[in-house]
Amino acid sequence: MDASPHILIVDDDREIRDLTGRYLRKHGFRVDSAADAKAMDRLLRDGRFDLIVLDLMLPGEDGLSIRRRLRASTRIPILMLTAVAEDTDRIIGLEIGADDYLTKPFNPRELLARIRAVLRRAEGAGSAPDPVEGVLTFSGWRLDPARRELRDPQGVLVELTAGEFGLLMALVERPRRVLSRDRLLDLTKGRDAQPFDRSIDVQVSRLRRKIEPDPKNPDMIKTVRSGGYIFTLPVERR
């Protein structure tokens, strides 16, 4: 059985689907493509995919709506494409759970690099750590690296993207230490981080909405002016 990563391209531009598909196959990926949400849903029902390349502007259901819907039912990483270069659109894409974002027109080599980076992060977030690490607990919360699960004090599973999980791990493993944005980028993206990358701020904002009682006045993940972020709670390993 072919174990190479399986990519699903969802874009209404046939030329982009064909050219991108050929390029990715040339570099060892299995590729299927869809022109809209209905075709995408059929492929998702019939097969297993490791990553979705999703266009923002689609006929019918658009990329943002698709991403919101998929987040409720799957953890497949998503890289969003858009012809709009505005920061606002990039931030919206990240806020609703996209794992990365690329503006059209794009260099196929950059798309390839970003796909590989997202797959590495997803694999790293889902892999089991050394057994001595155990489960990380803080104020009733349980963060299980082996299962890639976060549960609140009532035991309810909190859904996290690969990026959110990686960021939370980086913070929780270094409690009560100020971590700069650059340091957090190194810990979560490594060499794949881009200059002036603000995705850490977006990820922190999303995490706060999921774990803070009052995201506008956070108690767990605090901002340190000109410093970065700090996870304020004591953490135990079990």
C-alpha cells in the first residue's frame, strides 16, 4: 500500500488543480482534486487524506465556510489559498483553524515547502512523546501529548488544530517563563517560520478563546509587553 502523503486540492480553477497536482505528484505525493465543496465531500467520504489545499474563493460554499464545517468533524490539516493579499483575510483564515495560508499567484516550490512543513508539524503534534513525559496537568486541565488531547476540568475534550496544540505544548512545557514570539516560532515552526510572522499572535488569540474563562483578560497565557507570552500556571507531569 502506498504510504506517501495524500493531498486533496480544492480549487475551482482547473489549470491550478492540474498544474499543482502534477507538481506535487512529481515530488512524491498522491493527489486528488475537487472543484467545489460537493466534490470535496464525496472524496472525503471515500478516501483518507493527510492535508487539504483549500481555495478561499469557491463557487457555492466558500473556503471559510468549508473550513468552519471541517473543523467540527476532522483534524486534517488545511492550507488555504487566496487571491487576496490583505492581512485581514490571512488572519481570518488562521482564526477559523487553517494551519497555513498562501496568497495567489504562488510559486509551486513555496507551496511544496509549506505543505511539507504543515505535515511535519501535524506529525510531530500527533506523535507519542517519551513515556517519562506523561500527562501535563494545570488547574484541573489535562494535556496528553501521546493522545494529542486537551481536556478541561470537567473532562470535556477541547478540539485544537495542530498549530494550537503545538503552541500550547511549547508554553505548558515552559511554565512561568517569558517566551518571545521568535522563540515560540522556533519551537512550533522551526526553520519554516517566516520573517515578521504574526501567526503566533493569532494562535494565542485562538487558544485563549478555548481555554480562558475571559479571553479578553487572560489568566493563563499572559502577554508580556515587548517580551512575548508567559504561561502563568504551575504545571505537573503525571
